Amino acid sequence: MKLKVTAVDEQLRVTYEENVHFDTDLPEFRTQGGVYVHSDRLTVTSPVLMWVKALDVILEKMKSSGFNFAQVKALSGAGQQHGSVYWKEGAHHILKNLSPDLPLHQSLKACFSVSDSPIWMDSSTASQCFSLEKTVGGAQQLANITGSRAYERFTGNQIAKIYSQNPEVYIQTERITLVSSFAASLFLGDYAPIDYSDGSGMNLLQICDKRWSMTCLNACAPGLEEKLGHTVPSSSVLGSIAPYYIQRYGFSPDCKVVAFTGDNPASLAGMRLEEGDIAISLGTSDTLFLWIQEPMPATEGHILCNPVDSRAYMALLCFKNGSLMRERIRDDCASGSWDEFSKALTSTVTGNNGNLGFYFDVMEITPEAVGIHRFNKDNKKVPDFPKEVEIRALIEGQFMAKRIHAEKLGYKIMPKTRILATGGASHNKEILQVLADVFNTPVYTIDTANSACLGCAYRAIHGLVAETSVSLADVVKLAPAPRLVVTPAAEADEMTS
Ligand SMILES: Nc1ncnc2c1ncn2[C@@H]1O[C@H](COP(=O)(O)OP(=O)(O)O)[C@@H](O)[C@H]1O
Ligand SMILES: O=C(CO)[C@@H](O)[C@H](O)COP(=O)(O)O
């Protein structure tokens, strides 16, 4: 896990990149992968001062490499979703009066009431989730209000745990920020509001009217509205950079700070998704981001407010059985060779003559299921398939599940829909052909190394003009276009209609 920076010029060319690796550049915090996994194996935290010090280190690295801070017109950023930072009473005064002679971590060392911030990998709040769903009338009802049923990593449940285990720590806390709005606060020298999109990962925000749900707030902890502050559209200019950065690094006093957001919303911006588009990352696990106009929250998957158009939404779907499952079937049925695997896909027909399979070696997230389930054309469960049939059944089954879950969340394929594929398996054209056929939509690939970071640079530029109704798509027209790789085969039209 790293803190990263990307700078782009007016032509959207990347002019500067740098990073700080938490474990190796800040070994004094003794994290592994940037986190502490506690002895219960459920609680996972990161030291908040490590994040602050990482910002000191990256700014110093930029300064010594001659980076021209004075030219920065606007900045924005992203943080891992769901994680939270607890500012102690009196911290606001310190944040507003940072001395340019000191690194941030020295000025802010006594500012946090919780020194180890709960992060997205935490799964220690099952009882808080149960009680939140019960209060609002069930999982589907909570999803209708906040876009997701109760999840252990979601911030409201984490706050509820802190309040119930350490009420005195909660009472000493004057402000709770997300990781994203915490980082924005450092640049602003003031508490930054939470943006709608990252705010949708808390089980607290009403995704329809973008207001806090008082029922959810009250179910988590008393007086929470005041500690969270108000929310803002993700493209809002929050203000100008704090004097600290002008004096210490030479930033211009006109440099604007645009609201920070979550890493997944920032990736949606970095991949320049537009209405109707789907981004699919085929990495170790498979992740889908979808641009949705009329969401239908469900008990599987997440609906978030859209980070680049506050009238729209985005859906997020995670599938654990991605490449590792494909690798297992490749090893069993294609002698461990992707070439042989691909040949099996070309030698079998779309629809697999009615043979279908669902393959979950590990407990799946979407849906919660495990095991291998094969069905023949008569819908009868069968114990095995010939090797080529098995390979096609796996890939068609994986992509059909994605389409079904996307549509359950309100996703509609439009004539202009594109699928933007990334991750290891997006190098496999035959796999992408099945994807194009199942969705009946062309598939493009896009270079997304650092897409979240790049998305923040795009969002910073967009923030400067967003109030005049210019869209992000207009602002990033000059960026390199995605590459068309496959179009749906003619017979796919019949299969999906
Ligand atoms: N030609 C290929 N066909 C299918 N899958 C591939 C191919 N090349 C790599 N992969 C898969 O890509 C996965 C890694 O994807 P990557 O996006 O690098 O992962 P991460 O999620 O760790 O960033 C590997 O698990 C591997 O199975
Ligand atoms: O929990 C989620 C999404 O709901 C994760 O996707 C985090 O947002 C991951 O952050 P990284 O550590 O991958 O940046």
C-alpha cells in the first residue's frame, strides 16, 4: 500500500509521478501491507500518523526533485473507501494554524482521538451490522436508503463499534472524516466535508437526496451529525490551499482544493466512464463499476452516488472467484496453458449448447455461494463436462453472473454502451470475446495503471469548471482513447435477446 501522486499538464499528459511505500519508506510504523491485523484476525487498522507522515515524505521528495508547486492550479485526491479518522477536541485549532517550520506529523501528533484508524479490511462489526439492519427494518430497507445492506467495513458500523466500546473516546472526538476527507483536510488546513460518492460507503447517507439518514446516524451513535459535518457534490471546490503549503513548498495562493473521494469512484473518473459504460477489472478478483441512471439497490453489490455527475449513480460489484478460479480450470483442463484455454473457447460455440456452470472454489461475495455447479441443456445437474465445454461454461457463467447482478442493480445496456476491460485477464482476447457476446457490447481495453490517481488529476481540472455545467467527459477529451479489441459476434445478439 502506497501514497501516490500524479501531476498532469493542460494537455492531460502525465508530467510527474511519485509514491511513498508505507512498509518500506516508513518502517518505524511496522505495518505489513500498510496495515495492522489484530489478534482477533477481524480487526484491521492503519496508524493515522503514518498517513500524515507519508504526506510529509512525498512533498519533500517532490521538493528535492525540483517539482514546481507554483504551477499547480488545482489538486484533488482519493482514499481507500470506508476507513475513518477521529479528530480530537482542539484539533481544528491546530489544523488551522500549522507552522510552516514543522512537518505535518509533528504539528498533528496529538490531534487524533483514535490513533489506529479502522480501514476497509476490517470485519469486526457483525453485531453493529445486525443491529443497524434491525433498526431500519431489514437488509433490503437499509440498501434502499443507503445503497448497500450493512457491511462490516462500512463507516457507520465502525463508528458504532468505537462508541459502544470506548464511549469516552467518542465523546472526545470533535470531527470524524473518511480517509479521503481527512487527506483533503490536511491540504485545506480546515475540516473538509465528505463528498457524496465516498459518503455512500458508510451505511449512513441517503443516496437519493444526499442527506444523512437520521435513523441510521442515531442507530450508530449519539450526536453523530455534528461530528460528520455536511456533505458536498464530489466536484466541489472546497477552498484554496492552506498557507502552510504556500510558505513551505511554494504553492500558489490560488491553488484550489477540489473535494477528495473514494478510490473506486476516483478510478471511474480515471477510466473516463460515461453514461451506460461498464468498467471491468479482471485481476486476482473481478470488480465491476457501472454508470447507472436509475439505481435499484439490492442486498448484493453497492450503489454509490456518481463522483462525476451528481444526478447519476455508480454500482460496484466484487467477485472473489476471478483469475484464481480461471487458473484452476486452466490447470485442470488446458495443461496450464492460456493458449490452450483460449483454443477451447474458439472451438466451442456461443451458448455452449446449453451447458452452463457456476464455479466458486472459495466462498463468493456476489452471490454468497460456494462449490462447482454444472447444468446440461435439460437443466439437469451433471458431475462433469468435457474439457472444452468446462472452459466455456466457466467463462460464460462468470460473465452471465456479472450481467445478471448488474441488471438487478438497475443497470441497462444502451446502444452506446462500452465495456472497458483491465487487469491480467484483459490480455486474453478470447476471454474478452465471450464478455462481448454475453453483454452484446463491444469491449475496449484501457491502460489503467494508477487509474484512481489519474482520476483525481482529471477531477481537479474538472472541479475548476464543474459549476458552469461542463462535464468531466468534455474536460478529458484529449486523453488517450480506449482501444477497441472485440465486438459481439452476430449470434450473440440472438442469445441475449
Ligand atoms: N493471458 C491470460 N489469460 C487469462 N488470464 C491471465 C492472462 N495473463 C494473466 N492472467 C491473470 O491475471 C491475473 C493477474 O491480474 P492483475 O490485474 O495483474 O492482478 P492484481 O489483481 O493482483 O492487480 C493472474 O491471476 C492471471 O491468472
Ligand atoms: O472496500 C472497498 C470497496 O468497497 C475497497 O475497494 C477499498 O476501497 C480498497 O481500497 P484499496 O486498498 O484497494 O485502495
